[in-house]
Amino acid sequence: MKLADIYLFTDEVWEATLLYSQIEKSMKNEPIAHEARFKNAQLRYFIGEFEWANASLNILKSATSKLVANDAMTLSLTISDNLEYDTIALRRIAKADYFIYQRRYELANQMLDSVMAYNPNEVSLPNAFYRKAKIAMNEGDYELADSLYKRVYEGYADSYIADEALVEDALLLENQLDRKENAMECYSRLFDYYTASVYVAQARKSYRRLRDELNK
């Protein structure tokens, strides 16, 4: 698996997909097989084979691993929602995601800027802002990341990644910016308005912990 990841990181796509496929076939219903299937689907998404990727992701939505199932659901929604609006935007977002995977952040930002300039819509824009926030986080620009996460959940509250942006911003506000009251507001907003989110239990627990800390 690690070798396949390295191949993908260094643009040796077909070597990577061969290894991921071998893991899938040899380990069958083991958790590592589900992870390999997801990584193979993600690889196909990176290179623009969206139907192939989505077919595999639809199977993984019922994976025993909650993490794999949730990742599969999120990527499947990225593909499905953007395909309905603009295939070119989706190709640019997928390319940006591949650059982020390779830690080529300048190229990723350029690709996301092109989405915002030439393919802006209610699906592509929150996707672009969210990815720009992740890049800012990786580069240590926490104030910028905070502002970009806010653009997702304040400007596109109905987006399927709004709850992810909320929990990511809450963690950022709590851990990097030491603004615990603002973090509590994000957690509260998450469990008040996104009751079906997989992050609700985590948000309630974190909210109570911060409330107790501030009331000491």
C-alpha cells in the first residue's frame, strides 16, 4: 500500500493502480482491501475517470470501516454534484486534489483559482474555498484558513461539505488560534443545523469539554 502511495505521489499512476488492485484481490473483505479500493477510486478521480471512480465508490459506501465509507460518500458527492453542473470544473477540482496529494500547493491554488474565475457555481465554489482552506492549513496560514472555511459554511450552508468546513474550522479555532468561544460556536452550529452529520457526536463532546474548561 505504501509503495502504491509513493507511485501515485510521483505520477506513476499505472504502477499505483496495479498494486492497489492486487491488494483488493488478495485481501478480499479485509479492511485493507476496502482502503485499497478507495485509493484506487481516488486515483481514477485524480486522472478524470469519473464514472469508473463513482462505480467503485458506490460499493464502498457500505464498507465496514466508517472512515472509508465516509470518505467514499464525500468523494462520490464531489463527483456527482459537480458532474451535474460543469465537467470542466470537476476536472480542475480533481487536478487540484491531485496536486494537494502531491503537496504541490502552488499548482493546486492556481487550478482552484481557474475554477473560481471560469467555472463559478454553487457547487464548484464551496469545493474551491474548502480546498484552499486545507492548503492554507498545510502552509500554516491559519487566519486565511479560518476565513476560507467561513466562506464555505456561511456562504454555502446547504453544501454537502459545510459540516466538514465547520468541524475543521472549530478544530483550527480551538487548537491553532486559541479562540475557544468561537470554536464552541462552530460546534454548536454543527449539531444544531446538521443533525445528520457524522460529526455531530464529536461536536457535542467537544462543545461540552470547552464549556467546562471555560467555566472553571
